[in-house]
Amino acid sequence: MTKMHPLADSVLFFAQQSPAPASAPGLFGANMLFPVLLLVGMYFLLIAPQRKKQKEQTKMLAALESGDEVLTASGIYGTITNVKEDRFVVRIGDDTKVEISKGFVQSVVRKSGSEEKQ
């Protein structure tokens, strides 16, 4: 009797085993459950909070008026002196006014005629 290599024995053993019966493909079976749950989870963890934040930002920008103190995305504090259709005129110093796009307003520091925002 000839002795075979141990690896060859393993290969022959697994080759002789019958394959597992294939499950019948379903339209919406267990194979599709994980990807669907993954997409639903991604929506609730990533997309929904971002949409909520965007709506709040849009609402805040629409409520801004002359006299409100704002913080820009670049970290500059200023007071809105004029509201235009697509930008604000912001006073950042005694004699310094700049025009900034509405999208660059990060937050409202203080509304005109009210106490400092918490």
C-alpha cells in the first residue's frame, strides 16, 4: 500500500462529501433581511439626524433679522445690520462691515432685544 500525503487525504475526504442541499430562493428571504436591516439602521443613524439638523438650520436662518448677533463658520462674531436675499451684512468691528452668505452663519449668539441665548 502506498502512503498518501495527509493533505491529499483531506482533499479526497471533502470531495467525497455531498454538498448541502440548496435552500429554495425566496423573494424576500433570510438572505435579504440583513442588507435591509443595515439600510434601515443607516437611515436612522445617519440620514434622519442630518435632515433634522438641516431643517433647524434653515429655520434659524429664516428667523434672523437686523440686530441679531451671530457666529460665522469661520469663528467671527458679528451683528447683522442688513438682511439681503442671499446674504447678510454683518458688522464685525466699529467701522468694519462684511457681506457673508447665509450659509456661513453657524449659530445665533443673541437675538435682538432679548437676553443672551443659553
